[in-house]
Amino acid sequence: MEDESQRYLSIMIESLRKKSGILDEIIKENENQSSILGRTDQQSEDDLRKSVDVKSDLIDKLMELDEGFSTLYAKIETKLNANPGGYAPEISTMQDLIREVTDKSVKIETQESRNKSMASVYFSGALKRVNEKRATRNAADIYRKNMKKISYVDPQFMDKSK
């Protein structure tokens, strides 16, 4: 049974390492989103959509890793509590990885907060651009309609008796 517990601990350590790697990818994606939100070109909207999709996939992977970790921990929790000294190196490694994951999570929360305020500014600017385009189009339509009226000449009677 010791071998099984060791295998579970090894899998949990590997899960934490993968989680740390995924968090690194999320940090990079947040930085990418930050640079996208700083732009105002048409391509930035497509880039932002792609970035959100990538980040969504990464979050799904994190959720899977968390579920697996919790399941494994539930299986060996009593053994770890009964004999913590027997698994001291593995527990120490996991504690270090958990600290690393926590630090990265805090960094991500900070990035998310900053990106949220940038997104608010970005989307209000996008809404303003849409409204300006709409106003320009409406002005062009009014001008066109008015010009049609000017070029239209009402029928007039001509006096042919002279």
C-alpha cells in the first residue's frame, strides 16, 4: 500500500507542476490581453476574442487538474495525516509547489484587475467608435435624401400661347 501512496503523491506533485505551467501560460495570456486592450485597431477585437478563447481553454485544464488533485488527496489523506514523517520529502515538495501556485494566482488576480479596468476603457471607446460611425452614416443618409429633394423639379405649366 506504501507504493500506491507514493504513486499518488508523485501524481499530485506532477499535477501541481502542470498547474504551475498552466498558470505561467495564463500570465503570458494576460500580458497579451493587456497589450491588445491598449490598441484601438479593428484587428485588436479579433485578437482579444482569440486570447479569451485560449485563456478559457487554459482555465478548463486547471479545473481538471484541481479535480484530479482533490480526488487523489481524498484517497490518501488519512495515510498522510497518520504518518506525515514517512512522506516528509513529498509533502515538502508539494508545499513549495503550492506556495509557487499561490504566488502565481495572486499575480494573475492583479493582472485580471488591471485588465478589467483597461477592458472597460477599451469597450467604452469601441462603443464610442460605433456611435460615431452610426452618426456619420445617418448624416450621410440625411444629406443624400436632401440632395434627392433638391434635384427633383416639380412639374410646371408652360404657357404655349405666346
